[in-house]
Amino acid sequence: MADLQTIFEFLALVGTVVFVWYGNKRLSWSYPVSLKTWNPLKMIGGLFVVLILFWLVSGPGFLARTPAAVVEEKEANRAECERLVGEGQFAEAVDMIHQNVAGKKMAAEYGAKIRSHASMVVPLVLNKVLFSMGVMASVVPFLPLMGAAMLLRVRIPLVDWSVIMPVVNAMTVYGVCVFLVFQFVVEVLRINQCLLVSGHWYTYTLTTVAFTLVLIHFYVHRQKTGGAALVAYVAYAVGYQSLVLPVLANTQRFYHDTREACAGVGVAIVLAPFLMAVVVLVDMFMEERKRGDFAAEAHDLFTEVRKLDEEIAGQTGKKPVVKPPPLPPRPER
């Protein structure tokens, strides 16, 4: 089941990348706004201080208490995993750290009780869907707007693509990096350390960083987007947190003890600066690419104007009083 979920998430991520790429081609937007204008690596420092303190005090343990039976089973599994790794039985070691008989039994009993109440089914499904989005949850409200703008070819009120598209582009690449790092780095750490590093806490921490980046971006450029757009995004961010935290609490009760949860937060804190550097590099690349597009369009426009001017001069027999200087070579897109 986990493998099928990974494949589904990968395909959804690929589809999102293609959609965003197509949106960049279809939507008309300038690039006066750059993420470098507010230096995210500096302004997000406060969040990292909070995250580090949260990790130092074993914050996940305060969200929910892991039953003793689950903790004891996991400690025994980790000890057995180390023995198997020492003997070179790596496949068996991987299976060992994923074993969680007590936790899965409790989770099944809890799920049966939840599903017996119809009012709890929708929040349960909604929580799972939002959490599965990962980092892309930080910009997912903008994707339907992009689709509507491309499909209907109309201007959407309160939507300034010159502000929105830079963060959509950056968070899309950021999300791809977060997914790939988990698959090729975190999974390796799990077997090397004989510790089932929590993927939920890893993803949640990096998603919170993404939300903070987008929120700061909209706050700095609030004059372009309007106060209503900023308030709406704050409300969305708060709503997302309120839906995701109960999911984390359940993973803490049934699937991960405090040690595994803190490992997920710790890995995310270590990797976040490198992933954020990718965000800045993407922004720089897109800014230069967009400027090249504008320069090429301006070159084509001036070329058409010059041709029209020459045609008029040929028909009237009058030459321009001032001959315009030759255009520079057309920039490559």
C-alpha cells in the first residue's frame, strides 16, 4: 500500500509540474517581483529558531503520547534491526523497523470507531488529502485559479500573476526536491540508523517552511495583491495547520514514538537551508528567463514597427526625418 501511495504521489507531482510549466507559457505576467527582494534566508531565521527549540524539547511528544506498548515494540525492533544489519541482513532489517503490530492494531480499532460517526468521515478524508499534498499544499489554492484563467481567458479579481507565479514556480521545484530527498536520503537514513524516521514530521516541517516563505512573500508585496489576499492566505494557512495537526497526533499515537518523530523534524531542519537555496536559484533562473522573453518580444515589436514605417515611407515617398539606429541582435528565449 505504501508503494502504491508513493507512486500516486509521484504521478500527482509530475502532473503538477507539467501544469505549472504550461501555466507559465499561457498566462501573461511580468516579473517585477523577485523572491530576492526580501531575502528569505534572512527573514525566515525566526522560524528556524522555533523549529530548533521544538526539536530540542522533543516537541512531537507534547502533541500526543505514544502508548507504552508501541514504544516497547519499537525499541525491541530497533535493537533487532541493529543485530540484523551487523550480520548483513539488510532486507530483514528494513522489514524489522517497519513492524508495528501493536500500533496498527490500535489504529484499526480507532479508525473503526471514527468511521462509525458520519460527521467524522469528511474531516478524516480531508486531513489525509491535504497531508498527502506535502509542500504543494502551500500553493495549491493558486492552481485552480491558474486553470480558470487559462480556460476562461479572463482576468481574475485580486489576482496578480507577477506576485503569485514566482512562488508557484519556486514551491513546485521545492516540492519535487522534498519528495526526492525523502525517497533517496531519508529512506537510506532509516536503515543506516535503524530508526524509522517519521516521514509525516519531515514533510510537515518542510511544508511549514514553505507556508512561511509564501506568507512573507505576500506580506512584503501586500500593496500589489491587496490586504484581502493576504488575509485570505493567512486564513488558509491556519486552516491547513488545524487539519494537519490531528493527523500528526494520530501518527504519534500509533505509528511513531517521540524519537522517530524528532528524527523527522531534525532531518528537515538540516535539509531546509539547502532546499531553500534551490528556491532562490529557481527564482533567479525564472527572472532571467522572463527578462529574456520580454527583450525578445520588444525586439520583435520594434522590428514590426520599423517594417511598417518603411512601407509607409515607400508609399508616400517621404523618408523619416531621423533614421532610427539599428536594433541589437534578438535575444535568445
